[in-house]
Amino acid sequence: MKAIVCTKYGPPEVLRLAEVEQPVPRDHEVLIRIRATTVTAGDVRTRAFNVPRREWLPARLYLGLTKPRRPILGLELAGDVAGTGKAARLFRPGDQVFAFAGFGFGAYAEYLCLPEQGKKARDGLVAIKPSNMTYEEAAAATGGALTALSFLRQAAIKSGQRVLIYGASGSVGTFAVQLARAFGAEVTGVCSTANVDLVRSLGADKVIDYTKEDFTSTGETYDVIFDAVAKCSPAQSKRALGQGGIFLSVHDSTSIEPDDLMAVKELIEAGKLRSVIDRTYPMEQIVEAHRYVEQGHKKGNVVITV
């Protein structure tokens, strides 16, 4: 099968298209023929090994000391079930699915095996694709949506609360705005000038252009502040929290539950969540896609068709 392989850390040019062995599903796994995947910030950081100094050693031990231990990157995907292990019962060949590949990556390929019923998100999660989404839209609706959902769950948002999403135009941010709105919150999004209309179209009640205004200096306070890009000063942000308010950062750890992908599917089919796709590239242009995402200005998601 064709796959994009990353055999050393470095710039986008270390990625190359290659022929590799097609995986075979184990007893409780499904074999997915991938139709679309994405380029996430996590893929870019892994390829470049761009991690904070304090995380350098554990990251090297997990990802690979001298080169990537898992040379096929890719966290998000959508496609068709091409086969199942002999003990798999939840899916049948031909089922259209979307999935989070887990921390083993592997979505930059024509095929990937995942457990049919993931017990932990790090091992991968699979669900029937939302009926109202294309493969490209569904692939983009896994990692970012799951991350946003897991963080906002910590805040136990109640109807009428005031929620601010910093970095509201990125993959996690676009889903966070929609989720907070679906939970009944009054939502303020923070983004650049170019993305104000986009964030407003996602349901934000108010949008702050950070190039013109500092949300911590407006005098407004919020019940929840979620930094969806890990670029917000926690100390300064907490000045804008009301009494008992909660500050969350995507940089912190969170827990994605096995049923969360089904919850995302239900919200999508109810018309409460949609994917924002900035650009779409064919598999052969993976270098250009990584180069674009690395600039840090993508709107929502960048999709790769396989």
C-alpha cells in the first residue's frame, strides 16, 4: 500500500511517499481503507520534534530517540471498513467510518487497523461516519472535536454561563465554540482580524480581535476561559475569570472517553457541529500541506485526500 513515511525528524521535506506492507487486522480489529486524513499541529510537532524543553526526554523515549518509532504519522481519518478480524462483530466490510488513530498514529496511509471497540483513546476510536458529512469533513471532526469536548467537559458548562475560547479559529477552537454554544453558554471567541467572520458564523455571541484588543483588559469576566492554542498567559487570563471561574489550556492533560466519538457523531447529525476546512491537498502534496500548517495560521483543518 502507499503511505507517507517519516524516517527522521526535521522539516516537511523529510516526509516521502513510499510503498509499505499492508496491515492485517487482529482478532478484534477492523481494517480501514482510508479516504481522507488531516495535518494536525500534533503531526507537525512530531515530525519536527518541536516540544518544550521540559518534555524533551519523555517525548524522545515515546516517539523515538534518534528517529520516529512510528514512521507513518496521521491522527485523524475517515474511510471504509475493508476487512475485520475473526472476532470482530461491530462493523462489516463496506461500513463508512471515521476514527481517531490514537497515539500510534498511522493515518497517512491507504490502510490502517484499529480496535473495533477502543477502551482507551490512545489506542484508537472508531465509529460509523456521520450521515451528513463527506469523508473529508468527517476526518476533520475527530481529534479537534474530541479534544474540545474533553476539556469543556471538565468545566461542566451550564446554560447561561459566559465562556471565552482563545484561539477560536483553529481546529480545537472551532469545535470548542460550537460545543460551548450547544451546551447553552454565551460564547466569546478570540481570533485574528481575518477570522472574525468565521468565528461569528460558528455561533459565537461576541468575537474579540486580539490584534486590536486584549480580552483581559476589557473589564469583562467569564465563567470559563479555554485556551485552545496554548498561547495565552494563564496568569493574565485568570484576571478575566469571575468568582469560581475555571481556566483550561489545551497544553494541559485531558481524558478522552471511549464513548466520546459517538457523542461527537450525534452532535454532528443533530446539526450542532460542523467541520471547518481551510485547504485540501492530495496525498502527493503532503510536504506542502505540512509547510502550510507549520506557519500557524490555518483556519480549522487541513485535509489530505488518500
